[in-house]
Amino acid sequence: MTEMRLRQEHEVSKAEIVRLRERLATALPAVHKDLSLISKVPKWSVAETDTPVEDFLASIKGAVKRARRDVADCLRIATLRLADPARAFYKSSLELQAEDATW
């Protein structure tokens, strides 16, 4: 009985390996972006001591331009550089997180 169970598990494992190989063969290749430009953008949290939001947005645009990235990266960088209250606001806003949200 143990041998039979092992054979069944072996067959299931073989089928899983075949499925994973097929999935790997059809998957899109991973794209790795250089995200070092993110460190050039200061964090922003809405605090009075923070830089004005206009300067925050300008630093994002400048970093994206220097890195020769597309405008879609502006939104990604902005969300990564938000801190505390600003991040909480972003996370609570479904409109800002929508797939069709634009810069």
C-alpha cells in the first residue's frame, strides 16, 4: 500500500513538473528596471516640514526624465516615496489605485 501511494505521488509530481515547464515556456520574460532613480526622490508625507508637493512632483518628473523612463513610472515612483499620512491616504483611495489612474 505504501508503494502504491508513493507511485501515485510520483505521478502527481511528474504532472506538476510538466505543468510548470509549460507555464515557464509561455511566460513573459522578466523585465528588470533600474530603480536607483527612486533614491533621488525625497520621501513626502504631507507634514509642514516637508518640501512642497510641487517640488516633490517636479523631483519625480526630473528623475524619470534623467533615467529616460516613461510617464507611467512617475506614478509608480510617487507611490513608493509616500510616507505615513500620505501613504495612508493613497492606500485608502480606490480612485488613485485604479488600473486606469494616470500621472
